[in-house]
Amino acid sequence: MSTEKPMTQGESIEDVERATGSSSSDGEPEFDENAVKALVRKQDLRILPLSAFIYLLCYLDRSNIGNAKVLNENEGNDLLTETKMSNYQYIIALMVFLIAYAIFEVPSNYLLKKLKPNRWIAFLMFSWGAITIGLGGARNFGQVTGIRFLLGVIEAGLFPGLVYYLTFWYRVSERSLRVALILASATLAGAFGGAIAYGVGFMNGAQGLSAWRWLFIIEGAPSCASAIIVWFILPDYPETVAWLTDEERELAKERLKHEGSKGNAAAMTWADIKGVLTDWRLCGHYAIYFGISTPFSSLSLFTPSITAGLGYENLQAQLMTVPPYAVAYVVTLAVSWSADHFNARGLHSATFSFIGAMGFLASAVLPVDAYLHRYGCLIVACSGAFSCIPPLLGWLSSNIDSTGAAGLAIALNISFGAPGQIVGVWIYKANEKARGYPTGHWTNAALLLFVCVGCVLLHLYYVFANRKRRALGETKAYAY
């Protein structure tokens, strides 16, 4: 039964949407609440654990080079020593990954829709796993750099692809938490990565291979093996899966009629491209994502180095990377649930980017030998920086109308983050270890404050835009 409620004075667009279950002026069917809950739960069980596991493996294979850099450094069996690389060359190897990452995100999202998610993501998994294993055989700077570039080409499509993929299955109000469940697996990967590197460190010299080589082999192999599973069990679209009943399939399609991507829609049209490229408000989202990408990148790659500068040495430095990521995992999930529940994604991201900025700022101004306090600041900084990313991605995807436009805008958003990630590989300078890496901490604090201000300004823009729409009698509103 289709209903449409007229708007009364003092009533917000969001009130109307909640009352009608619609963001469309032509109304939308009311759905049985129990049937919706059962459907979403069924989708969650099929999609979220597998997607989170996929991203965990991806993040492990992307960031383990940071562990390899300091693994068994005291014995001279670390990555840099054995490949005769300087710290400058190491930074270049990190940077070329990000250049490839930026270039190939948009085409990868196009291919995900064109070739079906399960096939494309399985191909990506097998490829990045094989490339990671190959990195274990690198002998010099040129080989490390070339392999990292290939890894960037392949991994570029996964995260924007997964965010895009969720728009085929979930409504606006359901996405931030689910993006968080996937993204938070990066924090788990950071925790697992440190623990795995600690254990692998004791394999130094086994079968004639240094521990850092074993690290790449051991962490690359599961991605190759898991790709086979993903090919067969990752669901594509609600319109095509066999495990939904006819009634559930129809409910899934109707729920997403006005605010989701469609499996049977065109991958991308010129109208989508023009609309996304000429919509200036999206530039605000891109700029904010640029700001958050530097802390995300630098923490991903340099947390082992940062902990090594806090009085922890060798394998202990690997182990001490676990608590910051473990705390960040819990905080990220809590913030994302709250952002969806209160329909306030921008304000949540603003709040926690500010908290992260204070963590970095305190790390920069505390005495160098205040190891315990600075370690606590690292935990705060990680929690703030990681937890504001899922609401930002949910916020963007919530304010895109068509299937093709969503895929392009999400990929462009994350591509704009790549320059920020490139900045992140340069700011933690090896020669500043004894001084507590002040350049890195100050830079991250400044960029997180930029994110905070940007989120507030964009939120205010959407508030005024919705008031204008309400005055014109429209019921479709921008999400906050």
C-alpha cells in the first residue's frame, strides 16, 4: 500500500521520510518490520563476514611492508638491509603503490559492475595474494618498487568496490555501520599483523629465508586460497541470488527502489559521469577524504616504527602495535552505529577527527621520553582517525542518486584520498625517531582539524539545502 504524508509546519524532511519510509515524492510502500529485519539479517550473514574477511586479507598484504621494515632489524635481517635500500628508496616504494592505487580505482569499480562482484573481487584477491608472495623474493630496490606498483594496481579496486557493492544491498541508513564493519577489519589486520610479525620473527633463517620474506609468503597465501571461495559464495545482487525467496527478493528490490544501486542497471552512463564531475558539493566530500587519508596511510605503514620510537625494540615493537588497533576496532564500530542511528554522519566524523587530532597534537608536544603517555596518545589518535572514515563514506554514498553515479563518485572520492596517502608516506621521517617523529604528528593533527572543520561546513550546507527543498515542497532530502 502506498502512502504519502504531507509536510506540516515545523516538520523536517527527515520526519516525513521516517513516517513514510520514503525519500521520494511519489511515495513508497510501507514494509512489514519483521520481514525487513529478517531480510537484512539474512543479507548480513551472507555478506558482511565475508566482505570483512576479504578486506582484512587485503589490508594485511598492503601494510605488512611496515612490519618487514623493522622485523629483525637488530640482526641485520630486515627488508631494507637485505635489499640494500635506503629510507628514501623505501618511501619511494611506498609512494608508487599509492600512485597506482589512485589511477586504477575508477576503472576497477566499472569492471566490478560489468563483470559481477564475485568474479572481479575473486580475481583481485588471487592476484594481490600472488603479488605479495612474490614480494618475499625481492632482492633490490627496483624489484620491491615494481612489485609494490603492481600491488597498488590490483588492490585499488577492493575498498571502493566493497563500498559500492553495499549500495546494491542496503539502504542509506544501514550503510555506515556496515562500511565500518568492513573497514574496521583494517584495524583488526593491524592488530593481527603485529602479532603475526612477532611470531614470524622467530622464523628468521628457517629454510634459509629471513623472517621478513616468510612474512610476505605467509600473509599472501591465504588471499590466493580464499579467492576460490569468494568466486563461488560471494552474492552478486538481490535480483540474482538463489538464497532469497521470491517474496524476499521483491522486498529487497522495493526497499532499494529510491536509495540503492540496481544490479540490472547500466554500469555507467555519460549522464552519470557528467553529473558527478559537475556536482561541486561532491568536491567537499573529496577534500575531506583527502584530509583523513594522510593519518590513515601513515598509521597503516608506520605504527611499527612509531612504537619502536617509544622505547620498544625489535619484536616487542611489533607486539605493541596490537593495542592501538584493537581499541580503534571497538571505537570504529560504536561510532558508525551511532552515526547511522542518529542520522548524523558528518557530525560524528567531525567529533572523532577532532579527538584524533588531539591525540596527535599531544604526541607532538609531550617530552620525547614520556613513552607511556605518548603511547596512550597513539591509541587515542588511532581511534579518532579510523573511526571517522566509515561515516564519511556512508555520508557520500547516501547523497548519490543513481547506480552508475554512485560507483563513480565513491571511486573518485577514494582516488582523491590517494594524494593524501602519498603525503602520509613522507611525514614520519627516519631521522626524527629520537625526537618522537614531530613532523608526522603535527601534520596529522593539522589535517584532522581540517577534516573536522570541513565536516561541520558540509553539514551546514546540507541543513540549508534541505530547508530550501522543504520550502519548495520537496520531500527528498540530503542525508546528514
